[in-house]
Amino acid sequence: MERVVSKNLFNFKLKGELDDDLQQAEAAMAKMGDPIKLMADLAKLPQAEFTKSIRHLCDAFLGMSAKHPRLLTGVYSCDHSELKVDTTHDGNHAVPVLVHTPKLLKGKQSNAAIIYAHGGGVVGGSANLYKNYLSSLAHDCNVVVFNVDYRLAPETKCPNNVLDFYYVLKYVVEHAAELGVDPARIAIGGESGGGYICFGTMVLLARNEESHWVKLAIPNIPMVSDYAFTMDSASMTREERVQAPTQKIFWNCIAKDMDSQKSDPLLFPDKASDEILSKMPPTIVWEGEFDMFITEASRIAARLRAAGRLLEFVIIPGIKHASAFNPAFKCFKLEREAYCTAIEEYLLK
């Protein structure tokens, strides 16, 4: 593959501190309980209780932000439908996919599309919880969004969560005409655990010589590494150190057999060889200045750059993990404008 050419669109000046409104929100949360102790307590729970707690937290956080008028506007601006993609890689299962189509694109052919994997550490979240957020994204970026309800861990293990998403991508590619999608303008993306699903799919595409299916990949604040297992906490950032114990549980929920899979890039995408990286789709790695995955994302971005597949490494200043997914914070506007610029320049053109 030829090396991709970056347009060098983003060079945000990092701040060295959280945005003011995020600092205020953290102070308010601290009055309700020590967040560090909360994470420590979560890490001590049995896996079943941990899973239940994470799903409750995802429901509460996403349910609250979904009601923001900024996201509701997106819902009203789109038509909504659902399709199901039959799969057999882990039993007979039809993967539900919510489709959010801006009303301005209704009835048109050859629309650009983003196939998206929701966040939640692959343990929590759902396509329905992301309906409002992704509808607003579809409207703002003028694309059709396929919102994939892949199966969650620990009930479904690696690589089957990734394969759910991969087969939805395959379906969209093969049925592009009837779906009104331009097969030359398909992107894949996702954040946090969904960023892992996106990266895992990139590994499959590279292995199968299928990266031409995808014009652009945008893994956002992605889980990609066993960093939490292998690094001394003293060398971590504060955010990494606080989250490392819970990250180990997330990964153990996802892995079918950690010992046998620990070198498999379908579990930890940063274990992909340089050859596999060189065959991945053109990629934008998206991060936050104080994200708990900033180190591992920086490393894989550097390797993708060396492999000739990195378009941009975007770091939104002054934010933590998933801060910009809440429209109540000012960083939402900055990130959304930047994301739409990336879609315009690297997918729509």
C-alpha cells in the first residue's frame, strides 16, 4: 500500500490542566464520594457484580447526557430504522443495527456512511443508548450512521464481539446500493471499548486484505493494549494509575483465555505486527489530553505513522476520558467541530 498523506488539519495546543468546567464537575462529584475509592471498590468486585455495576454506570451517564437538547435536535433531524445482520461465528445471531439517516439525505443514493461501535469497555453500553449522540453526529457530519449493537462481554468473548462488528461492515459493503451508501466512502469508528472494536476490525481487514472496504478509520480514546498489566503504576499518569485496576477486569471480561490470547492483536490490537499495521485502512487516532488511554494510543499512533497509515493523531486539550461526549461541557463543541472537519476532509471529499 502507498503511504497515506496527512493534511495536517489539527495541532491543538495542550493545556496541562483540565478545562474549568470539567474541574468544577469533578469537584462536585468529589463531594458525593471519592472517585478514586469508587474505582478501587469496583476493582474488588466479583466479575458478575463488576459487570452489573458498569452497565448501571453506563446507563446512568449516557441516559443523562442523551436528554441534552443538543442531541435531541439530532434525533429530530434524522430518520431512524433498524436492520439485522445474520451471523454464525458464535452461534446463530442476528446483530441489531440502528440506522440514523439525516432527513436531508433521505431517498438519496451514494451517501457517505460511518459504521460505529459504542463505548462502555465492551462490557456496558448499547446502540440504543447511543441513538441520540449518533443521530446528532449523522446530522452534523451529513452522513448515514450505522450504530452497531455488538454483543457484550463477558457473555460474549474475544474475538466474537469484534466479529459482530466486522460482519456488519461486510454487510454494508455488499449491500451498499440498496442501503443508499457509496461503497467508496465508508468509515468505521467507535470510542473507548468501541475504539477497541474498531481497531480489532482493522486487524481483521488487514489480515484478510480487505482494507479497501474502508476509506477512513477513527478509533477514538481506544482500548488497545495490556498496558495496565505490564507497567509499573509509578510511571503512569494519574488517570492511568487510578483506572489500571478496573482496566484489568475489563480485559479479563473480554478475553476468552488471557494466557493463550495475550499476544493476539484481536485482543490487544497494539500487538499487531508492522506488516499488519501497514495494511490497515487510513486512520485517525483520536485522543484527549488527560485520557486514561493516552499512552497506549500515542504508541500505536506512532507505529501507524511509521507504517504509512496514520492520517492524523488528534489530541483534544484539557479533557479526560469521554468528556467530549457530554454536550453540557464546552469541549463537546470543540471536538464535534473537529470531528466534522475530519469527516469532510478525509471521507466526504
